[in-house]
Amino acid sequence: MAAPPKKAFALRLDPAVHAAVERLAGAELRSANAQIETLLREALKQRGIEVGRTKAPRRGRPPASSD
């Protein structure tokens, strides 16, 4: 079972900001997309907004039904 889908949307950034995010992402071995999500989570936390993680789907066989 795949992970829950992520929300996709267009994001327009100043090229200098995008370049800085890509440099930081490379240094932290992340994709630019993952780095942007990390930066957003950190900024929200600094403002006192806790954002939880979406639960991953259960893996494996479903429980046997008791018929």
C-alpha cells in the first residue's frame, strides 16, 4: 500500500531563494521539495504551530475475519 498522497501545488520562488534551498538541500542530503517542507515545519514550530505527521498506512495482511 502506498503512502497517502501529498498535496501538490505550484510554488513560484525568486531564483536566488530556490538556489539557496537547493544548496541547503544538497548539504543535508534532501531533495529541494523535502527541504522546503522541513523549512516550513520549522517556521511553523517557531510560531507555536505544531503540525503532526500523517499516519502511514498499515502494512501486511489484514486481520483474519472471525466467521
